[in-house]
Amino acid sequence: GDSVTQMEGPVTLSEEAFLTINCTYTATGYPSLFWYVQYPGEGLQLLLKATKADDKGSNKGFEATYRKETTSFHLEKGSVQVSDSAVYFCARGTGFQKLVFGTGTRLLVSP
Amino acid sequence: DGGITQSPKYLFRKEGQNVTLSCEQNLNHDAMYWYRQDPGQGLRLIYYSQIVNDFQKGDIAEGYSVSREKKESFPLTVTSAQKNPTAFYLCASSTAGNTEAFFGQGTRLTVV
């Protein structure tokens, strides 16, 4: 079935370090791909998305490129800030208008 | 401001009781969803509704019930049949034919 696999956390970085959070998805069809962010005690916010192969989603310095050949949608940021500390979820759409989520990756950024 | 409102933010329930979580949206979205979040398990789909008066079971529907009498509202009832109801519950909505979902702030349910 449809699934998403993302790297386990926590990912611990110092401020201004480079961030990569890996995400791969099952290759059924041509799904839309998403990254959501969750701050403590809150709901999920859409961070970025890509709807077709080779699309690059970007927002707030974060980027992810839809790679059909490797079925990946890795999240990157060139210089993280303390305020980026949160849990990040990778997700893919399905043919039934639903989202399937990865298990989430906690990011901790220290000053 | 358009958005999704979940209430209450925190909810305590005694064992054996049913409890209803509220979800209201003013985004004019056709589809609405309920997810459950447990530590280390990501989000799991409980129920979803693509249109008023219709809904489908998700991956973990046992012990839960929903209704969709109005486009704006999709309440979730956690029944006494749900064996382990303590969790963070998230409601979401999307436009027709679109998987991009918008989320509420969540309700944390604790069984005491």
C-alpha cells in the first residue's frame, strides 16, 4: 500500500548548521508530496509541497525536490535557527483524496 | 479569518464514558478528516468525509464514530469501546479532489 518512510530523530543541530531530513515514498501512481511542521502542543502546518516530478517546493528557507527516480522528497535548509525546532512530517497523497504520513522527525536546534 | 477550530483543547474522560470532540471549519472545504497522533507513530486516519451526509472509515475506526450533517462540522465521538483513547486528535479539511490538508490545533484527550 501507500506509505512514507522518513528518518528517525531526534536530529540535533547547532544554529546555522545545514539540515537534511530524508523522506522516501512508495511509488504507486504520481502522488502529491508534502512537508508539514508541528510545533509543541499545536496542529500541523503545511511547510511546502510539490505536485509532480522535478518540482521544487520551498518556504521559509526550506526546500524539497520531488525525485521520481529515487522516490524521495528530502527536506533541506541551509542554515537552521533555534525557532526551527519542531517535528517535521513528510506525507504523500493517495488516490482516495487522503494523506499518508511518515512517523515524523523531531529537530532540535541549539544556540 | 478562515480556519479550522477544534474544541476543547484539553479533555479528560473517565473510563467507560463517551466523549465528543468538536471540529468546525469556515474554509468552505468539502472534505474533512480525523487523525489520531501517538508518540512515535505519526498520524493515523480515523474517519474521513468527502461530502455532507457521507463518511468512510480510515485505518483505525474501531471505537470511534462520526457524523457529517453540515459541511462546516465533523464531530468525532470516542466511545467506551475504544480501548486506549488517550491521544492527541487532529481534525483537517481540504477542497474537493485535493490532498493538501489544513489542520486544526488539536484536542488532547486523557482518560482518567
